[in-house]
Amino acid sequence: MRDFAKNIVNAPAAAKLGMAIIAVFVFAAVFAPVITPYSETEVVGDVWEEVGGQFFLGTDHIGRDLYTRLVYGARNTIAIAFVTTMLSFAVGISGGFLAAIVGGWVDQALSRVVDILMAIPILIFALMILSVLGTSVTTLIVVIALLDSTRVYRLSRAVAMNVEVMDYVEVARLRGEGIWYLMRYEVLPNTLAPMVAEFGLRFCFVFLFISSLSFLGLGIQPPTADWGSMVRENVSGFDFGIMKALMPALAIAFLTIGVNLVVDWFLQKTSGIKDE
Amino acid sequence: MILRIVAQRLALGLLTLFVVSLIIFLGVEALPGDLAQAILGQSATPETVAAFRRELGLDLPPHVRYLDWLGGMIQGDLGTSLANGRKISDLIGIRLTNTLFLALYAAIVAVPVAVALGILAALYRESWYDKIISMATLSTISFPEFFVGYILIAVFAVQLEVFPSIANVSPEMPFWTRVYVVALPALTLTFVVVAHMMRMTRAAIVNLLMSPYIEMATLKGLRRPRIIIKHALPNALSPIINVIVINLAFLVVGVVVVEVVFVYPGLGQLLVDSVSSRDLPVVQASCLIFAATYVLLNLIADILSIVSNPRMLHPK
């Protein structure tokens, strides 16, 4: 724990900036009801009220408080993206490790299925499935997680392949440990660093992807506040020179940059330790 | 030897295309409930539903319908839209040309810029120029496509008023007017792909510059530009071409969001509209076109990188 704190103190400025951004967003997401003056979907004022007046960031296209919507947007967007990424990793890592440890036809079957699924662009695939199943939050999470898990599978299989040939895995095998034990206690701890970094990157991808879907009107549905759909809703203001649609878009960009900065630092750090 | 590898890739590509078409067909087939019922609504009488099923050909077994559908697709008969009963090929034809125009436009701007910037970044590695480039790539990778699009609209359409914010094209529009009208969407796509292409180009060249034969050339006292152009570039060509074509494939898909931002009458816009209205035959047809283009471009990337690899060209 002290090492952890020391690492953060010694991190380069860019990584600290990234951590600060993430901390602010997570704080907003967790304490959304406490730090906002209104409720998520309440109409509180006139349409397009200006920034800095009675309302901190003004109001949106139907008179809801934009600041409140942004904070709740953090909550909804980040939570959904996080759950999706977790599910994607649970599926992808299990599959990837299983393929690497068991090998043989299991590996062949899983890898060929993944190859085919990856041949279709993820957006097109998702649009097709959503047109059939409709766009509820659960469908969204499961569909994106499954599509994204193919990418996680590829990486975790490749990383696990390198670990799987190690002597200590061989020892565990000879000791008669089961597949679950090998996956959980031999392979996972030794692949943690690349997996954590990948988690950051995949989170960004999923987060951007869900925002794009919401922007297209096919993701998280109104009146739920979500950054992608907020851009879509407020774009009509462009005709009057009102740039409020850029605020949620900027929030998306900030969070992605923050995560990327931290991942970059983490990658450099963990790969540095390995070289020594 | 090289022919055999290329033939193998081609066969694999065709197989992938086949399976992709199967997935697209079965994906809609697995629709919970009945398509005819879903379109007609709950109040329809069983007779109307049955008649409509016959009209759609839903009473035939799945494999017959799949072959029918695939055969139609290959011959350019894409079926009819559920929303307005028009032939899908009429709906798609002009939109497909529009989408290809936009993607090609963006590619023509993006590829030379990305490769040039990537080579420069590799040459002046660790300099301030390289650092600015890597910061810029990080930020463009982090921005969603629609953000880049709206920023460009905010600056060039709303503030400076030099380009139109809505890319409204029509078939009879003269070429240069079209180039002007589509400038902002093309620029948006360029921003999105340049970063990745540049980064990969830089990585490919930096990788090569570490290799012993480049060190040899340096020790021999050759000048840097000569080393890069004469010694490094031919070997970097294969990965660079690969990156370019993969990004073209990415462009074709990235087009979807950008078309919606600029209300551009392309295939992506049609796909998004059809998904909202659940016009499944149109969704199937456009998904198949997008997926096939993507698969084909990736296949071309594979084949080109085999063909342009000096080691493959001159086997021992």
C-alpha cells in the first residue's frame, strides 16, 4: 500500500493530470445526487439559458439544468461503460486463458469463432443486433461486451501463451491442479500488468463506442442523461450559435485523455520493471 | 510459393465473406417473435399475417430463403424496404456512391499527410516535434468522431462561415462544388484516421532503425536521409501499406457517425435510420455491404503486405 502511494507521488505530471481527471469524474458519478441542485430530468428554466446566470452552465434545449445533466451523464455513461468492460473482460479472459491452457481443439474452436466475429466491424455488427433486439440498457451492455470480448480474448490468449510454458505452471500441473486453479492462481497474477493496461484502453473504446451509439440515437435512450445523447439533443443550438452540445463532447474527450495518460504511464512503468 | 500464400488468403477471405453473410442472415432470423407479426402489429388477424408471411417468403424453409437472399445480393437485387416498399437497390445505389466518394476523399487527403508526418516523427525521434505529434495523436484518438465534426462545424461553419455545416449533395452537382460541400466531413474523417496511421508509420520505421543493418549503414557514414529512403523505407513499406489499407477499412465504417453529423446522404445515414425504424431488409443489405467492404479491404491489406515484403519476394 505504501509502495502504491509512493508510486503515485512519484508519477510524472501527465499521469497525475490523468489521475486527477479520472478522480473528478468518478467523484461526480458517485455523488451525483449530492452535488447537483436539481434532478436528472427536471425542467427548471427557460430554453437555452446562458452560462453563468441562475444556472451554472445554463439550460439545455428544453430547459433542464445542463450542469445537473452533465453530472448525471457522468454517472450513467461511466457506469454502463464500466459494467460492459468488466463483463467483456470476464468473458474474454476466461476464454483466452482457457484456450491457452487447454489448447487443442478448444483453442482451435474458440480462436476460429473469434476470427470470424472480428472480421465484421464492431459498429456494423452492433447496429445489426440492436436493430433486431431493440435498445434496452441490458441488451446494449451484453451485446457490446460480447463483441468487445473478442478483442480481449486475443490479447489474453497471447499473453497467457507466454506464461503457460513457464516451469511453475508445469509444476502446478504435475501437482494435479485443475484448470480453474491454473487460470486464477498461476496465469492471472503473472499477466496482470498487461491486462490492467488493456482494461484502461478497452474501457476508453467501450466508453467512446457507447457514446457514439447514443449520439446516433441507438444507445442509451432519453430522458436518461448520457453524454452521447446530450450532444445529439443540444446540437440544434448550433443554428443559433449556441455551442452547448460541445460540453458533453468535451467531457467525453477529457475522460478518455485522462485514462490514456494513466495507461501510458502504467505501461511504461510495468514494462520498465520487466527489463531490469 | 508466394502465389500459394496469396491463393490461401483469397480462399480464406471468401470463406469469411460467406460466413459473414450467414451471420447477417441468421442474426435477423433469430429475431424473437415473427417478423410479419412485428410489422403488422398485434391487432392484425391471423389470415393477414399468414398472407403477409407468404408475400415476404417467410413460409419457405430458412436455407431456401438464405440462398435466395444471397443469390439476389450477388446479382444486385437487394429486396424491398419494409418501411416504404421501395426497391433497396434504388435506395442504396446513389448513397453508396456518396459514401465511397466521402471515404475516398478523406483517404486522398489523409494518407500522404499521415505517412509524411510519421516518417518525420521517426526521423526526429524524441525531439519537441515528435512530442507534439504524439500529444496530438493521443488527443485525436481520445475524441469521438462527432466531437471532431462539431468542432469543425463550430469553427468553419458557424464562426468563420467558410464551409457549409450540412453536406447536402445531389447527383447533378458539379464535381468541384461537391468537393467544397463535402470538405468538412472529409476533414473530420481525416483527423480521425491520420493519428493512427501516423503512429503506426512512425513505429514501423523506428523499429527498423533499431536493426543491425541500419546501424551498419550509419557506421559506414551514410547520410540520414539516404539511410531512411534507400535502406529503411523498402522494408517499412509492407507494414505501412498494411496500416494504410486497414485504416481505409476503418474509414468505411467511421463514415457512419460522420454522415449523421453532417446529414450527408450516404449509406451510413441510411443504415442508422433503418436501425431506428427496424427496417430489417435494409439493415441486412447495408450491413452486408459495409462488412463485405471491410473484409475485402483487410484481405487486400494482407495480400499487399505479403506481396510488398522483400523477404517474401526473394525467397532463399
